[in-house]
Amino acid sequence: MSQLNIHVTPHFEKDLNKFMKIRHIQTKSEAIRLAIKEGIQHTVSQTKRIDFSDWLGLGLEVPTNKKTKFSSDDDLWR
């Protein structure tokens, strides 16, 4: 197992101590490992695959403007 050194704010340390008391954890390192593990599990379980397949063809459903200023796309560049 590799070692990781971190600097924590007083606010984080206070919250970590509360977490340790609630969960009956003896060491800060174990508390941090558990908190990170649970955070990762929560994030992974909440992540959904984004599917844009419902968007296919939506542009074709929009009505076209019948009263255009130009008769074709070529007229735009003249």
C-alpha cells in the first residue's frame, strides 16, 4: 500500500472527528479511507450513461419558415 500525505483544514478535521465518533473508528487514516471508499461507491452508483439517441430527428420536426428572404442557400452569399 502506498503512502499519501495530505494537509487538512481545521473544518475538515473537525468533521472527520465527528465521522470517527459516529462510526467508532480509531484512526484518522482508516476514517479517511472509509469516507473516500463510500464517496466513490456513491458517485459510481449515481452515474448513468448519457443517451442522446432520443434526440435523433428532432430537427426534422421543427416547421420550416415559408417566408424566407432568400430563395436558396446560394443567395445568402451574393
